[in-house]
Amino acid sequence: CLLQLHVGFLVLLCGVLSRARPQFPRGPNFLQFVVNATELPSEDYYDYIIVGGGTAGCPLAATLSRSYRVLVLERGGVPYGRPNLMTQEGFLTTLMETDTFDSPAQAFTSEDGIPNARGRVLGGSSVINAGFYSRADEDFYQNSGFNWDLRVVNQSYQWVEGAIVFRPELRNWQSAVRDSLLEAGIDPYNGFNLDHVVGTKIGGSTFDSLGRRHSAVDLLSYAKASNIRVGIYASVERVLLASSSTSSESRQSAIGLVYRDQMGGYHHAMVREHGEVILCAGAIGSPQLLLLSGIGPRPYLASWGIPVAYHHPYVGEYLYDNPRNGISILPSVPLEHSLIQVVGITEMGAYIEASSNVIPFASSGSSAFAATSSSPLYLTVATL
């Protein structure tokens, strides 16, 4: 079960790869297979059912759809038609304008008291993040415990990069950050580099030269439209399990799942013979769904009155916050909007990045000494 939390990324790396750079439309026209979950049948059968249309679910679905019938279920909507999502300037606004049910960014606070956000939109957190792209540290492959075919890994990186990764053009703030990192001894200077390397480098960006965001949604352009359905505003409630027996053992297998649409209607998505349910709902959503389905620590499930289908003591455990320290300054000169483009990586593993944002500050009330204006004052805030 734990392995399935990572299977979206693994299958992407081991899947069928397109050799040609796709030509991506600039709007939702190519997503003719995306429908509101209310339009999906009350019961249907698929070879693969993928929970979560985010950074793992979208590329995985596109890959599998080349040969199989695939259903993707995403609890949010589509990012198109939301300017704040699709531009750098809307980054902070997206993270601040959150609500309980519908906002693309879902705010939450960890048990350690750390505020954060997770994506609730097709494309997942790749639609609400700062758009920085880098390949994994090579040590990850060496220490992961898997026997990776690095040739296929590198092909898969190219598969993604050909669709959504661009070389950023540095302006004032990012150039200053680069020069300062080098002056502070974060070297060597690696220039524009998509690999994870010690020193200072310019990384990839998922914002193109016109400032438009690209995300995991774009990877659905690789999909075979006749084999894929993507249901949005679909909230999966639990995975359906059934006992299966072999000559040597009895085991529980996923046979489908139950989800609700925006109107509260229930649907059953079932897998065909040899089919699979694959969880790509993130580091929080995937274990949560396993727990709701009765897979997890017996005492914890019992405390919530959830029938135990399979006792696994580690589901939902060992999730920690990443330590982070931020310093924000008000520079003496105006700066442009910029999200993460330059990073400094040290031998000890520190990761230094920076952004600059133009933020409106409005008066909180009237003053006897100054006229209150409806026009806010715009200030640049630069953050390390």
C-alpha cells in the first residue's frame, strides 16, 4: 500500500514516452475528455482508476491511456479561466484567497503548527506553486532501494521538460541573488542547469517567456483521448476491497471505489480483471484515503469506528514538516515580480531560494491627517 503512494511517479518514469515535443494549445480545448463528475455514469469499468489529477496523476494517466482505459478523479476544477493561477503575479493572491470548499489552494496547518497549502485543482500543486523545476538528486536513486533504469529516468525527464519547462530570463532581483550567492561562497556557478548540483544555478521554470504558467495539466496532451476520462469535482470516499484467494494465501484486492459528485450523488468506478486503483492524492490525501478504506493501524482505525480491512502500522505515520526560514525585506528600489529562478545548494544540503512580489497595501481606516484613498499603495517585498 505504501508503495502505491509513489507509483504515479514510478510509472511515469517507466512508461511509454513520446519522442516528439507536443504542440500545446493555450487553453482548455485539448481537454475534451475532462467532464464534471455529475456527467459520469453511476457505475462504469476501467483498466486503471487514478485518484488525484495532480503532478503524479496527470502524467501517469497520460502514459497509461496509450494502451488502457483510464479514469482520473480530481476533487477540484480546472485552472483555466482563473488569471491568478496562470500568471506569476497571481501567486500570492492564490495562496491568500482560500476557502473551505472551492479554492484551488486549500489552506491547512500541520500538527506542528506550520501553515501550508495543498493544491485542490486539476494539475495539483503544480498549479499553485512557485514554478521552479529541477531534477532529483542523484543520491535519491542510489539510496531509494529500487533498481532504477537511469536511461528510462532521463528519457522521462525529457518527456516532462519538453512540455512544461522553460529557461527563465533573469532580471534585477534574481540576478542580484545569483551574484550574492556566489559572493557568499556558494559555488561553483553552474549556469542554467536542470540537474540537482551543489553550487549556484539557474533552474527551470514552468512559466514561459510570456509569464504563463504550465503545469501537470499540460501533460494530459500526451493522452489518447478515446481511452481517458477525467472527472472533476469528484470526491473519493473510499476504496472498495474484496478478498481474493490463491493457492498459498488469501489477500485483499482493490476492485473499485466510491466517489461523490458536486451535487452529492454517489458513483461507483470499478476495475476490470487485472485492473488497478492507484492513489495519487499526495502525501496527505493518499494515506488519508487508505485509512478511510480500512487500511492502516488497527488501534487508530478502531478509535474512529472504521472497520479494519488490512492492518498496516505505518499508514498515516512519519509525515513531517520541512524546516524553513524566511527573511523578507523592503528594497529601496522597485522590483519586478519574480518567483523562484536561482538557487544555491550547499554541501550540507541547505537550499537557498528567493522571490520578489509587488503587494498592494491599503489603509485600514480613515485618518484625520490623510485622505483615505481607494487606490492601494504598491510595495515590493523581496524574500530569501
